[in-house]
Amino acid sequence: MKYKDIVYNIKDKNFEKIYLLYGKEHYLIDNAIKLFRESLNESMIDFNLETIDGKETTLDQLLSSIETLPFMDERKIVIVKDFELLTKSKKKNFSDKDEKTFASHLENIPDTTILVFAVYGEIDKRKSIVSKISKNGIAYNCEKISDMELFKWSKKKFTENNIMIENAQIMYFIESTGYKDKNNEFTLSDIDNEIKKISSFAGTDTQVTNEIIDRLSQKKIENDIFKLIDYIGDKNSQSAIKILNDMINEGESVLGIFAMINRQFKTVLQVKELLNKGLNNKSISEKLKTSLFIVNKSIKISRNFTESMIIDMLNYILESDYKIKKGLMRDTLAIEMLVSKYCQRRVS
């Protein structure tokens, strides 16, 4: 069964009893969950939609949720996220006996319950519970979509934003994201964010051109982030503020910039650790599944930032993110303070 078939069936309320949605394309998983939610009576949704943390639940809690009858609706939906019995992680709340008991219950799910497992990553296909789910329901790997599906999906997203863009530019945009590269971790969520960024920049009156796409492309943003970090490392606050303002003026959000700085410094910490273990650049690239270019840049960055400085910066970003979202601090002030603070600190 294809993903679109799963979507059509949910919309038509032609349900299977059990679903297992897993993989790296979190957008597809979350979209399916949204559709499950929309299939319920909105006024009774608090009674008939239950979301469970699969890393914390127990056998009794899970069985109780599954067997509870819906209230003033035809069915209830139980969503279990990152269930420990489906992943390679060590079991914390389930014994071997619990696992067998639960597996046997999968053959007798009440007709009034739809059980949905959502695993944001890989599953352990060797486990018998995976076979039980496949036998009694649907197990679907939410992986990268095909070129044609991606084109149709991207075109639909641009249309929803009332953006003037030709098919050739949509194809150019898709190529610029690198999504089709198997080693590229760019996801549909990332592409959706890029489309929103282009839409915000272009507005409804501007035809999107290759030049606009290049100006706002993720690769350019990544290079700008490297430059920003380099300027901070070199204590060049004037150049750091300039490139920061350019990024904001070109439509990049402060929270987006924070997220990219956060991601890059986490990579730097990983690279530092692997270097200390004696791995060479190529081996680090393969282990982290990232490009050699990123590894080399991370090594260069690590020379200007101690581990304590990086951890301090990550904590500052986390705190600022909270304050911005709660309305306690202006986003531009938060990131300007980051530049000012770390342009003054010296590596000791």
C-alpha cells in the first residue's frame, strides 16, 4: 500500500485496526496523525483521541487505553509515539512476558479502537511485534517521496501560498534543496519551511525566479551561518552583525538562525569527540553521515571555541528560544546579544 492510499482510506474512514508509521519523513507521519484527528467528532475529541509516550507507558496503561470504549463517537484513536517495543532501544517498562502478552492482544483489538504507532526513526524489524502489526494492520516506512510526488507536493504548497512560480522554477527549487540526494538529510518539513520563506519574501505580486531561489536557498543560508560563526570566532562583531542583518532582511527568521547555529555547534561537539578518539576526517564524515565539507568546517570552528563556550552558547540559545516564544524578549535583541556576548569572550 502506498502513502496516498493510506491517506485516502483515513479520509474515507475506511480504517485498518492497527497502523505502524515509521521512518525519517516526520512530515508524513505527522500529516497522517492530523488526518486521524480530523476523522473524529471534534466536540468529543478529548474523550476519543489519546496520545501516549511509548517510552514511558506500561502494559496495563496501554491495554486500558485500547480497551476503553469511545464516547459519543463510532471509534476512538490511540496514538503511541516511539513505542519502546518497536525500536532497538533497551526495554525499560516491558518485560519479555509483557511483550508476549501485548503481542497477543494485537490480534484482538476492539472494533471501536484504531491503534496507531508512530516511530520517528527506524524500527527493529526483527521483533515479533512488528510482524504481528504487519499481519493485523499496516506497517509503512515513511521515507523520501518520489521525484514526481515531490514536484506535485511542492507545486501544491506554492499554490496554497498564492505564489506565482513556473514549473521550471519549481524543479530548480527542488534541485537546490538536495532532497533527492540519498545522503542528504533534508526532509519535507525542511522543504515546507523553504517554501514558506520564499513565499514570505516574494509575496503574491512577485514572480519567483531562479535568482530569488538562489538568494534564499538552504545552501546559501548554511554558508552564511558558517560565515557568521567564523566572524564570532574571530571576534569580528561588525561583520557578524552585518551578515546577520542580511540574513534577516532576506527573510530568514531569528529562530531559524538559532536552530542552524544550534545544529552546527552540536556537530562541532560530535566531531571534537570523534577526533579525540583518533578518527580521521573521512571516518568522521561516514560515522556522522554528513559531508566531508561539514566535517572540515566543524574542525576549523572548533579551534576558535572551547567545549565550555559551545555548551554555554547552546544553553543561551535554548533560553533565548523560550523567552522569544513566551514574548519575554525580542528575537532580534536576543541574537544581537549572542553576537555581542561571544565576540567578547576569548578562547582560554
